[in-house]
Amino acid sequence: MHRPLSSAGAMISHEAPAVADATTLVAAKVTKDLGGQSVEVEIGMNIVPARVGFSCLVRPIAGDRVLLSRGPEGVFVLAVLERLVPDRATLSLPSGGGLVVEAETIGFVARQEVSVDARAISMRSRKFNLVADSLTLFGRLSNWIAEHMRVSTKTQEVVADTLSAKAIDRVAIVERTDVLRAASLSQTIDGVAITMAPTAVIAATEDLRLDGKRVTVG
């Protein structure tokens, strides 16, 4: 069979040019999590390995129906389409590293519980509000540093083996009754100690001792 010639005498080929393998999208089922960036997926009747794409922040687990990208570079999981257990999901970067969520306003809503597990937590804010019916803090070491701190409570209880307080100036105002109960009381005052009251009573079951260079009564 003779092929037509061009005006310049060259042979014209009607064969289609070679096309590189195209990338296709296909749905598949995850059969096994291999850890890291690797999973096994079921495509038709075949089980093939695949890598979790960087944009797939929801970590695929066995049983998930996922969207795959198949091309010369390999098979990648792009997204999780369907999960048998819809109340369970893990956000993670397949290759590791940090994850930053940035927006004008970010809200976390949990119907039951919020849990944070980290080796270190840092929070910086101009205003911080915490409202809770019950608040419990556990720590081996706690440091509070503030220019001004105000504690307002209806009932406050402090239980400690050792309690120390140091201040340049201290003012305590008790509108009703101030009660101190101790096994022993020791006070050391460098200056002058003044007690003023309409009626003052010092009661000792055994001994009462006033020791000083000068003792003035009346």
C-alpha cells in the first residue's frame, strides 16, 4: 500500500503519536494500614500498595473507601470518601512535621470530651476566658507570673503540706470573722506590732508571759 506524499515529497504518516501513560482517578478500598505513608488498597480483584498523599489529612484505616490517583509516579490516596465508623478520624501529616490551622476565628465543638496530649503546650492571648462547672489541675510544678492577679470565689479552700507567702506589702480585710487554729504560732516583727480593738482578750490555759525591757499596762 502506497502512502500519499506531500508537496515536498515527504511521506505523511497517519499513525497516532505515542501518548504517555495518563493519570487516572479511581475509587478503592483500604485493606491494610502499613504505617507511615503506606497502605494497601483493593482495586477490583487486585491488592496493590499505595502512598498517602500529602493533602490527605484524614488518616486512612482498613475498610475506608478512598479516592486514588494512578499514574506513572505511583498510586496515591487523595481523600477518604467513606468510613464504616464515622465517629472516628485522625488528622495527621503522612510525612510527619507540624500542622498549623490558621483562620480569623477557630472554634472547637465537642459533644462529649476534648483531650489534649502533648509534651509541651504554649498559649499566647491578650484575653483568656475559661468557664467550667468543675476545674481540676494536676501538676508537679506550677508557676503563675502576672502583673495583676485577682481571685474571686464564694468558697476557697487551700490544702498544702507547706504553704509559703512572700510580699513587699500585705493587706488582709476580713469583714466578719477571722479564725486561726494552729498547733503553735511564731511571729517575728522587725518594727512595731500594733493590735487595736474595742475589746481584746488573751486567754492561756497554763502560762502567760510578757518579756521585754519595758512593759506598760494602762
